[in-house]
Amino acid sequence: MQGDTISAIATAQGEGGIGIVRISGEKALAVADKMFLPASGRRILDYPSHRAVYGRIIDEAGRTVDEAMSIIMKAPHSYTREDVVELQCHGGVMPLRKTLALTYKNGARPAEGGEFTKRAFLNGRLDLSQAQAVMDIITAKTDRSLKMAAGHLTGQFSAQIKACRQEILGQIAHLEAAIDFPEDEVDDVVTAQVSAKVSEVRQKIAIFLKTAGTGRILREGLMTAIVGKPNVGKSSLLNALLQEERAIVTDIPGTTRDSIEEYANVGGVPLRIIDTAGIRATDDVVERIGVEKARQMVSEASLVLALFDGSRPLDSEDEEILALLQGREAIVLLNKSDLQPVVTADELYSRAQTEVIELSTKEKSGMEALSRAIQDKVYGGQVLADEGSFVSDERQAAILRQADEHLAAALTTIEAGMGLDFISIDLRSAWEKLGEITGETVGEDIIDEIFSKFCIGK
């Protein structure tokens, strides 16, 4: 348990029906007792844990600041495993600020970003993977993003990491027993058993790493650029993906002069979509800047949706866009399938050498095929595992790769016929490295960096 008592507003800024001020620490009940007056006339200190109490927030002079409910959660049965009091006030800016200021006057200090969750981790209620998932739950943009975050929060991912660590630890114990109690001609038997188990763990790590790209996309969103020449239907495609009229659609070429960025949920995959200006030669200074920005977005995007007009012959502007797609992850879209075709999908495929989907943004046809294609790009054509077991960020992926390198080194050591103690050193390095995912062997600087990204009040 931490030594001091912290407090913060735990609900989003702005006006709402309810706003919550959270207090946690050794003096949480004492702080609340000085500023919350139960309607029953009793003191808040007299109530048992997990009790909701109606009353008033009062200032130093006894004046009422707000009506409120007080939720009492005594250690260790709370989010932080410390004494916690949550004051549920009306959700206006002023009553919340006044209530928070009173917690400071009565002995609490301002909480840092993520400090409540950090205390939950330090006090053993959550491991590091679960703690990271708290913010992923808050920021989840699709049902699959939420499923992955929930799997991490409930320990689904960390349980599998801990199982791998336990396998490695078992082999370390096996080796050390053989070192301490040597017998004639048993080294080959021991190393064969260790080699088999290490290979099994490496296979599990390889499966984890296959999910890393998908997990990062589900967590952060897939940066997707919509490109095409003017009046080909880019803004209509954006509106169709968003299922709302976000971008202006007209028959006038060059309507979109700057990039429009929005998040869309496409088959459970969060897309960070950028609708760019039509790529063409232009004398308009503003539009030319937009066109250059569009070219830049193509190079930076993780996925490009390249739109072509099937009702008009391909021209030099289309050829430029096809050239931009070289070496890029792209889906080629042949739009305006509701009109008489001039360009066929086969013809466009022969030029683009990548998947071509026919659609009509006007009639919203072909959108399901596009959704499936995007999912295939993200999931590699198959769901490798339940989303709750996916690697969710680059830090976890890097740790897994480093642990795998130590395991590979252990196998190399075995093949070289070196002593059992050398094998044990490599295995222990892998065991410690995997512990950085769950927080069992992580340094304080890494912990501080992770929690610094959290919002205040969580």
C-alpha cells in the first residue's frame, strides 16, 4: 500500500448527470469524513465497506457544496486494494472542481495520470498486461478492439505468458538438479528433454508474434488512405464506410482540397481513414498542396484504398495512381458499377496486379466484399486465435522476440555440446524477459512510462 492519499475527478470533463471524485489511500476515509455529511447524521467512518451513503458535500464553514452519494470500499476489496471513497456528485464543472479542491484541503494530493491503476498493479490486484488493458478498454473503437482489451484485462493473455514462463522455469529446475546431482551419462537425456520443451515454448511465442500486427491494428486503428483522381467517388466511399454524410459530395472535380481523417468500424476492424484530395495536375495553389499531401499519405498509410471510375477509360492520372501503388499494401476498387462499364475488373487487375473489387458507392453495393477484403488483410485470411490472446502493442512484441532469441541461444548451446549451466543461463534470461510482460521482472522506469500514458482519474 502506498503511503499517501490521492484524489482526482474520475469522469470525463464537461457537463453530465453524474461526476465522480475518487479518493484512494490510507487516509481516504478520513479525508471524506471531513467533507461529506451523511443524511443519517452518522459519520462516514462508521459505515461498513461497500455501502452507498446519501448526504451532502460541505466546505470548511459547513456550507453545502452539492448533494452526493458516497461509495465506501475498504482495503483490500477495492480497485487499488487501498481504502477508496468515490463521491458521486452532480456532473457540472464547478461542483466537481470544488469537491476536488476540498479533498486537497483535507489531506489528499492530486493523483498523477494512471496512478489509481498503477497502485492496483503495485498492490498486486492486476499484473502489468492487465493494467495496460484498462486504457485499451477505455479507448476501444470496435467490438473486436474491446474483445482483445477485455481478454487482456481478465488475464487471458497474461495467463498464457505465465504458462510459458512456468514451462521455462521447470526446465531451469531440471537442469540445476542435474548440475547439483550429477550422474554418469545423463546429460544427453536431460538436454534432449530440455530441447523439446524449449522448442514447444518457441512455437507458442511464434503464434503470439503472428497476432502482433493484428493486435496493434485493433488497438490503434489501421491507417488507411483513400486515393484516386478527382470525382471518382472517394468522398462517397468515406461516407459509405462511416455510414454517415461526413464529406461533401458534388459533381465538381477538386471539391476535397485537404485530407479528412475519421475512424470507421469495418467488420470489427478500426480504420483510421484519410480521404485525400484528388490526384491530378492543377494550377490551383490550394488544391496542389492537397494533391501533394495525398501522395504523401499513400507512402505513409498501412493500407491504400485506390479508387478508379469504371465508367470512364483509364487516363494518365489513373496511371500515376497505379504507379504510386507499387510496393504498397493496397485494395483496388472499381467504382460506379451501376453505370455502363468501360473498364473491366480483369483489365484493371492486369494493370494493378492486385485484388480488384467492383462496387458502387452510390448504391452501396460491393461494400461487404470490401469489408471482407479488409478483414483478410488484417487477419491474414484467418483468425489465428481469440482476440483476447493477441499481442496488443509493440512493447510486448519486442519482449517476445527477445525472449525467443534467448531460447534460440539455449538450443544453439545444446547443439554445441556446452555445459548444462550455460543452457540454464540462456533459459533464465528468457524467463526474466517474459516477466516484463506481466510486470514480474520489469524496471520502475518502464512502469512509470506505461502509466504516464493513462488519463488522470484512472
